[in-house]
Amino acid sequence: MGILGLSKLIADIAPQAVKEMEIKNYFGRKVAIDASMSLYQFLIAVRSEGAQLTSVDGETTSHLMGTFYRTIRLVENGIKPVYVFDGKPPEMKSHQLNKRAERREEAEKELQKATEAGDTASIEKFNRRLVKVTKHHGEEARQLLKLMGVPVVEAPCEAEAQCADLVKAGKVYAVATEDMDALTFGANVLLRHLTFSEARKMPVQEFHLNNVLSGLELNQKEFIDLCILLGCDYCGSIRGIGPKRAIELIRQHRSIEQVLDNIDTKKYQPPENWDFEDARRLFVEPEVADAKDIELKWCDPDEEGLVKFLCGDKQFNEERVRNGAKKLMKARTGTTQGRLDGFFKVLSTTPNPKRKAEEEKKSANKKTKTGGGRGRKPK
């Protein structure tokens, strides 16, 4: 789910924090990708374009097709992707997972009704709601990425939190995910739509946390409280308080505790036993592997291993798989131009006060020497 309504709130109040970019702008960048979110995108995208791709046993392979071809596209554009997989979900997320399970059950009932009625549009809608990334999908994607020579990171808990930690440690430039809570975890740069299909022609949205905070007039701690008020994965939110009201309250009172002290809690009832403090702690101190101990290494693709894994039972076209492997190798071994900011030091445009004072002093001395005798008569 991420953070409800956060992207629209930022677009409305802090539009300068969002840039629309092309994929080619990330040439030379290392990017941490939320693997589960990407797999979900691939499963949804292929389903919306037609029937799911399957193996000879009827097992879905859409996640593998998406991972293979979209990753090649990233690499061909000079991006170094690293996929981060979820570990165990935190206990506080169980209520959200239960809600998702309930929604899937309801979607299954509605799908059955739509199928009986022959309602094609509703069938498509409820089919999409039933898409779920399974443990098996994740295991197969890991195996594929390793054969492609792309690094994989296993997060002990939330992938977004681990991605954010890699950004903060300088191991990667940005987090690529559709969930806005990467910002709540403190990622400096968030990229949305990076792994979308090229056919969708959607620009990459680049969010800069510093600009988000300045535009919303909040510090990181206040921003976390805003995200909890908007609605996050770890606890409920106050019924009746929407995004605009939430930002007003946080700007005015600066913390959830102060908000609760200053609103009519009979009109705006917080959830019973509201554990917002624990949710806040999960955002401030998430369970992550120390980024300093994570080595990101990109290797040559294993062409024969890819053919063996993807062709045959999984029914991928061998020629296309081999061409894909060659594209990966070419992008890895070909002559590449580094980013300009890797060669040149960016100089500050802010004047140095000490240097400015020295220059003014020299200028004054020069004027004294050259202009002091203008009004004197020669002897």
C-alpha cells in the first residue's frame, strides 16, 4: 500500500520536489529496485495485455518475462540495477496483510459473479485484484537475476527500508518502487515508473526527499508523523482526516501527540489502542542489513544457464534469450562513457565570504594608489 495519497499531496503542495525524467537520464546510475513491487507490475502488465504466459505445466511465467526484458532495457540504458527482496514482514503489518486477504476473498466472489454474467470488464478488474506475488515467483526471479549477472539483496524485513538504507549509505543513487514509503524510510531519491513497460510511454517520476520536506515545510520526524496520519502499512489512521487536513494539523502542531491533544477526538476518533508510536519507530529504526556489509557486484551473464532455465518447460524462445544475453554482455563489456558528474567537481556558486572580503580589500587598496593623486597639482 505504501502511504495513502502522499504522491498527490506532494504534487499539489510541493510540485518542485517532483521531476519527470527519461530512462536515459539515469545512465551510469546504480538503482535499488523493490523486487516484489516489480514482479507485481510484471504480472499485472502482462495480464492486462492478454493471457498470462505459462510453462508447459500451466505455471505463470509472466514475472520472468518482465524481469528478463525490463532488466535488459535498464542495462542497455546504462543503469546498474540491484534487486532487493522482502524478508519477513513486521508484526505490525499483519493487520494490513489480513485486510488484503479479505479483499482477495471478496474479489474471488465478485469474479465468480462476473464470470457467470459474462461481464468482461468486471472479469478483468477482479482478475487484477487477485494477482499476488508468491514465494515461488520470488525464488524464480532470484535465480533468473543471478544468471543475468545482476546482484540480489535479501532484506531481513521490508525491501523499501533496505533500499532506502542503500541510498543513504551511498551504495546506490535511488530507490525504484511505486510505494511512497521509501521516502518515509529516508531514501534521498525515489523513482517511480522506472520498470514500467516502454509501450506505456510514462516518464520516470523522480522525488527528492529534501525538496519534499522543504516544500511541505516539515522535518523528517514530522514527515513520518504526516505519513502515519495519511495511512501506512503498520497501523490505522484517524477516520475523517484526509490528506489536506493531515498536513494542516502536522504543520500546526508538529507531532501526532500534539494533534491528539488539540482535536475533537469524539468527532475524529483515532483507532482503538492506536500504536502510532511503534509505527514511527519502524520508520525511524527499521530492521535492515548494514549497507556497509553489502557488496554489490555485477557479473557476466550465463548465456547457457539462461537458455537452460528459460527455454524448454518455460517455453521462452531460445533465439530471443540468447539475443538478450548478448545485449547484457555488450552493455557490460562495451565502451561506456561515465557520467559527467563523475569527472568534474561541481563548484559551489555561493560566494566565499573570506575570499570576497580579501578581493574587496585589494580593490580598495588599488583605488587608493591609483586615484589618490587625481586632485593634486604637480610640483
